[in-house]
Amino acid sequence: MTEVLGMDDPLDSLTADYFCKASELFEGYECSVEGDTLTVRSASHTLSIPANRSWVMVDSLKKEIPSVTVLAEGEFYVNRSLKQLL
């Protein structure tokens, strides 16, 4: 597929550059799941991350993010940039 799209890096490598397990990215933060939404709390912010969306809520403000959040087999896969929002 990467050849067809003219991409230099393998798809697995590109995926790892952008996505990771939320449980690893937010290790040490207070996390909870309600339905299809992951909530992460730091000392100063609350981040609500709904599955299958390309936006999050930072406190009460909606923010577009560079990629969709995926929920698969009980694990959230999120864009690595989300940690900067806490």
C-alpha cells in the first residue's frame, strides 16, 4: 500500500509514529472509561477522548486532533500529541 501511495516508510512504522496505546501514553495519570469515552485527569486539566472521533474535550473546550481515536478490543489507541494537552 505504501508503494502505491508513494510513501517511503512502511505503514507499521508510520502508524507507530502517530498512534500508541492510551494506557502507555497516560501512565501515571488518573484514567477512567465510561462507555466509549476515555477520561484522563492531570492536576490542571481533564481530557475526554471519545472513540472513533477526531476531536477531544479539554476541560470544557472541544479541540480538533490530527487523527481519529480508535477503540479496539477494550484498548484506546490515541495520537501521541494528546499528552501535550494535559
